[in-house]
Amino acid sequence: MKIAVLTGGGDAPGLNAVIRAVVKNAEENGHEIIGIRRGWAGLVNLDSLPLKYEDVWDIVGKGGTMLGSSRTNPVKMPDGVKKVSENLKKVAEGLIAIGGEDTLGVANALYKAGVKVVGVPKTIDNDLSNTDVTIGFDTAVNITVEAIDRIRTTGESHDRVMIVEVMGRHTGWIALHSGLAAGAELILLPEEKFDLDVVCKYIASWKSKGKRSGIVVVAEGAEMKESSYITTDAKTDSFGHVRLGGIGQFLADEIEKRVGMETRSVVLGHLARGGTPSAFDRYFGTRLGLEAVELVKQGKWGYMLSLQGTRLVSIPLESGVSKLKTVSPEMIETAKAFQK
């Protein structure tokens, strides 16, 4: 059997571990793997290459994706679904799609149109429903924690409030986990709008406690009660997403003006998803790659893998992409416990 594999959307540490394991398991079971370059764009334009284990044996520790990626959305193209389906049939009998909400959303639409596809959950944002963790999230959190640790020392040296803006789009998983792990004094999430006056009063109270500096971690999609999220421009991509960014600098300007404490903003952005994957993402990616081939062998088209506790299970694609997995109220209260 010929099995195609692609990676779509934003790259994430651990993707190469998945690809490597897919090729390994497929080859050992007598199947051929066809790599699709640049995500869905590679099926729209039929850009593919055969993959052997000798091509991928040493990529487990490399970041990014050796297949490349894109934010192409064939569902929004005239006859895009038909073109993808026809091109896939030219090179393979089934497809393993590795991606997040958008990529697996396309995979689900293609499955409903008759395409044989299974999914692997990937996104540093960790916002796919019905799976505890996605590829890249652990690495992103660890990179962010290390960055906050470094930023804290320079803030303390200059008596500055340091604002750290992190990725996550409209969910606050990276901000929550990294903020708690790094001991941030304040964490602002998209799941709960914040009052700028309350934030500034809280930071002003640091002076009476003898604090000369502190860390504020803010998710890029965080919103004030009196306004919406901040974007870098008004454009949207092929999936209808705006480009978020700017909340960190906005907060820095307002805090310095209202509180009188020198404040600086740092945007970690793509740093959190680049470079060497963590041990967990290498291990997790390897498990996912091996099991993805098993789904194909079982003919479980229209399913994706999900980590539930320590178990890998299969769930319908529909249940993974039907809505965003947001930070729960209980976890928000955990973060608030350290902000008093």
C-alpha cells in the first residue's frame, strides 16, 4: 500500500519525529510512504517525493518539518477538494495528515468528501479538543519558561516590569503553563477578559511590598473588558484568522504611564516553536507516527489519534476539530492563586 503523509499549518517541534516513525513502521510492514511537500499546497499542485527510512533516520532531533508546510486551504478553492482527491489517488491510497485545528479541519472535510485520511494532532497552542496534549506544546512551554527566567534577571537588575507576550492565538495554554512554571506575578489569558485598571493597581501594589520588578505573561489573544484583541493588521489568512500581536507593547506603555514603573515588552513569538524539540515531543511524536500507520492498516479513515492520560486512542476527526479546547475555569483559578 502507498501511504501519503503531510504536515500543514504552523510548524512545531516534534513533527520530524512523527514523519520518521511513520516511515519506519510503514517500511517494516511492506508499505511505501510518499511525502507531500508544503502541506495541502503539495496536494493541490501535486508536489511529492518517495520517503525511505534512510532519508529520515536522523531527523528525530531536528525542529520544523522536513516536508515543509503552508497555510493553503483547499476547501476555500474552486474545486479544491476535488483536485486534492484526484491528486492523492495519483500517488497514494490513503493519507496521514499531521496538523492542528485548520489542517485537521480540512482533513475532516476531505474525509466527508470520500478521501481516505487519518489525523495526527499537532500545534504548540494545544487547542485541539479531546486530546490532552498536541505535538510541539511541551517544547514551546519549555522554551518560554527558559526565556522568562532570563528576562526576569534583567528586569530585576533595572527595576523594571517585564511583559512577555506569547503565542496561543485565542487560547492561553502556553501562557498558563509557562507563567506558572516560571513564577510569573501576573498571567493574562484570552479565556477571561482583564480590567486594565485592576492590572495597573495590582502592579502598583508591588511597591508597598518592596518589589521593584516583576513578570507579566500575556497571551497574544488576551482581551481587555472594554475592547477586543489586538492585531498587527486587518488581513486574514485562508482559514479566516487575523494576525494577532501587540498586546504586550500596549500593556507596557499603559503600565509605565499609569503606574510610573519602567516597563519593557518582549514578544517571544516564533522562538517558542523553533529549534530542537524536547525529549517529550520526540518520544510523543514517535508514538504518534507508529500508531498513525496502525490506523491506516486498520482502515480507520476519518479518525485521529488522541492522548488521554498516558494512553493513545483514536477518535473521530470531527470530535477533535469541532471546537477549540480552552483553559478551564479551574485552571484559571489556579493561576489567580499566585496573583494576590
